[in-house]
Amino acid sequence: MEFFVYDQNNKKIDVLQNYSSIQWKPSYDSTGTFEIHALETENNVKNMQLGYKLVKQEDNTIGLIEYVYSKDGSLEIRGHLDNLADRINTSTASLRKVPADLYQLVNKNKRDLEITVPESTELSINLELDTTWDDLRTTFSDVCTKTGLGYRMLKKGAVFNCLEVYQGSLRKNVVFSEDIGNMVAQSYLQDMSSYKNVAIVAGEGEGADRIVVEVNRMTEGERRFELYVDAKDLQKTWMDEEGTQHTYTDEEYESQLIQRGQSKLDESRLVDEFTCDIDLTNQTFKYNVDFFLGDIIRVKSRKYNFSKYFRVSSVNEIQEDGYSIKATLTEYRGGVD
């Protein structure tokens, strides 16, 4: 991996050098992060400044330096791979078509934020989601989790912080298994300790007059796990950003409560997560050639006795003594023809 360093004015000032460890960790439907350990040389002290950028030359992903710790001749540098948390949405936004509505949300809340979104997109997925007072990173992650989309921020030519929403592809021919020999280590996490499949959502009102709806995601034969959601903050009468008062119909208000319940159930999912180290000496399937972050691939594990489709949900590219990749895969629950 090679990284160019840019200052706050987007001027290239150097190449990252004299480091002992780089962990570059992009994620598909949430923000990515990075962590670098480097020698405390004169150049590194000058170049590793808060607000400076690192651009990974292999894919033009951008890391924003947010943390620098200097001690005993070494530097620890950390940051995120997007700047969406720097702005909040200051009004109620109704997201119905994504990513178009997400791009509009960014433009509406830029307030001098250095970020660029596409003027148009062919990708379009229907959604029913209203959001307000969340930072943009939270909203993007929430929407992408619900829709199966991902997002990333890139340098394109001379333009920095180009945000794009994209959709991973189904790669039926890409298989990871002990038999092929392209996994050198694996772990499998199944966790239902926080799992809920029914949300009881209580909106405005008191006692017997309180408006309550139930959101049920139980599958056939499944045990019931209930979650209480206090949604008193959702009121039938509300004010828009121009100060005009509006009142939801009963049906519209119930839809708002259902949406809140769906969102809370999304936070209480059954965890089914597989992590593996990719063997780079095995040339059968290469990362960023045969499959990419966000793609759906098949995993056949004799150790855990399953054959399933998983999404490549995050990757940790590690440069230390050599280059290695650790991939985290989340079970894909959509249909595969």
C-alpha cells in the first residue's frame, strides 16, 4: 500500500514513510477507519497533522487524520474514511428514493463542508424513512443497512471527498473454503443475546389513551422476543423548518411509529458473522480483482459445517512485516437465484 499526504488545502506534500504498521479498514455500509504507527521523524511530525488527508493510491480512498499521539519516538495516527459526521440534518427529511434523496440531504446540509456528490445516478431503491437531527454519517449507515447499499468517499482526479453510494455484486463463482485453500484462519460468531423480533412502540398520549403499535418480524415457528420502544418524541403535530405547523393523519402517524419500530429492530438483529484471513499466496480469487468490498460470495466451511452466501462487509488491509488481509463477512439473507 502507498499513501500520499495532503494538507488542509489539498496540496500534496509527501509520501507516507517510516511506518511500522498500517491498518486500513474500509467498511461497506458504515464508516471506515485507519490506524498507523510510524517513527517520530521530522517529516512525519510535520506531515501527520490534524485535518490532513491520506490518499491510498491503489483505490483513491481518503483517510482524514483526526488523532495524533506522539510518545517515545513513535507516532500513532488514527481517523475515519469519510467526513459525514461533521454535519447534522437540521430539519425533517423524508427519504423515499435512494441514493438520490441521500445526495440531496448532503447538499442541503453542506454548510461549507468539503464534499461532492453526483449530480445524477441510475441506482434507485425505494425506502420509507424520515430523519432529523442525526449526523449524516448515522443516516447514511442506517439507510445503507436497510437497503443493502454501501458508500465510500474517494479522490477523483483533482477533486477530493467525492461521496458515492454503490451496490455490491453477487459473485457466485467466488468461493472461500478449506478445500480451495484460500482461508488461513477463520472464526464464526452467532449471537442472539440482544435479538428482538417484535417491537411494541408507544407514541404520544398517557395511560389508556397512549397510541401503541406492534411491529412483528417473527418468522414461522420462531420464538417471540419483545422490545419496548418509547416514541413519545414523535408527535402528531409538528413544525417544519419554515415554522409552519402540520398534523399527521392517524394513518400517517401510525406509519411513523412503525418506522421507528423497524429502525429499533434493525439495531437488535441476530448476529451471524464470519471472519477469515485471506491467503494472498492462493491466486484463485484476488481481492479488488475477482471480488470487492460489498460483494456477495459463497463460503464453504467444513470446520463449522455450513455453505452460505456472505457479504464482504468490512476489510482490514494490514501492512506490517508484509501485506495481509482480514475480511469480515456478514450472512446475506436475500435470495440468490
